[in-house]
Amino acid sequence: MRLLMLEGIYFQFPKLGFLLFFFLACETLCPLRSNALYFPNTAHFGESGVKPLWWMWLSKWGMISLFIVALMSPVKDKEIMYHGGGGYDILLILEPAMIDRNVIAQVEQFIDKRPNDGIGLWVPGASGVSIPLTYEHDVLKSILAQIPSGHDEAFIRPPVSRFFNASQERAKWVIVISRDSQKSLASFPEGIETSYSPEGNLSLWFESIHRNHPALIPQQEHRYVDYFYIYPLFFGFMAMLSYLYGRNQKGLK
């Protein structure tokens, strides 16, 4: 089974891994001290019939290996998105009578140019389409493509406030696409900018409002590091306690 948590982890000080060979050499060449400070029962270690326990062997080398891994400092790079302020939460209000392939295509192109803005959709009338602000723009466009062509209906004032309730930091912007801008000139709450479609070329209008309201371009920060040394340090400490417990027992016979 692939451990996704371990992907991308590397060591800041990989050369410290040579310490393992130092301990291996010491295991072979260094004699056991008779005046042990931490292990008072060393007299028992040389007795016949005293056999090293497998769990003590695992504890000792687990302790050494984990402490060395902690010293090597396992880390993982993270990319964070820094927006630096700006950006919009946009509500698209689409009159049913305006729905056709050309209008939907223009709206989709506009959405594609604003990948980092939150966008919602409201289509009044019988279709009853109401999509809250979302960053899942592919889902939004798929719903747009399924809306049937509409007919002239009374253009009522949309419940704009509920679309922006969850948004506090970004600028609020309502885009109204209607054949008759006069009947859609409803009063929106203060602090919400509103753009109304003209009777002429929608393509040029979308280009114009996109230029006048620049899309948010986030900057990527690459020097954010997560440190994981605490995990091998903790388990190494537990292995050390287990090893010390075994070494201080009386008569390991």
C-alpha cells in the first residue's frame, strides 16, 4: 500500500546517516564498561545462560536508528498560495430570455478567465437555477450547458444578500445579463458593484469588464517546510526507555 503521507519527504542533513556505521563499529570493537552509570547490573551480562532478548536488540537498534533519522531532519516542502489581497466574488444573473448557445459560450469564456474568483449563478423564473459562490468552475459550466432556452419572464430582484453572506474579504460584484437593462435596474445592497449587459456585442462587453476588473493572479511561495523530526524522536525515546528497562533488570536468565 502506498503511503501518501511519506511522499516528498527528504532529509536536510543526509550525511549524518554515517553515524549508523559509527555505532556498528562501536558494537563490534568497544568493550562493555564495568563501572556503568546507567546499567548497574552489568555483572549479569557475562554470565553463562544469559541470552540477549530479541526485543532488547530491536529496542537498542531502533533507538539508535530513529535518533539518527531525527538528526538528519526529515522535511517536506509545501507550496502555499499567497493572494496578496484583491479578487472578486461574482454573481452572474442570467435572464432566461437571454439563454442561447452564443450567450452561454461567452459566459463560459468569462469564467475561464477568472479561475481564482468565486462565482455564483442565478437564473430567475421557471428554471429556478441557483448556484452559490463556488470555485468548482467546471461544475458551474456543466450546469450552464444544461439550462434550457427560456422565454420572457418578469425579472424580479434576486436575493443577492444570501449569495454573499459567506464572503467577507473579497470585493462583491454582480453581473446582470438581460435584454432590457432598464427592467433589471433593481437596487442592490451597498458595497456591491453591478455591471449590466448592453444591447450590442456581448463579446466586447465581457472583454471590457474583464479588463476593468482584473482577475486575481496568486503568487506561489515555495519555501514553506514541514518538519517531521518529532516523530522519529518520539519513537526513538520510547525505544530507549524500553531498552533501559531491559538492561536494568536483575538476572536476565
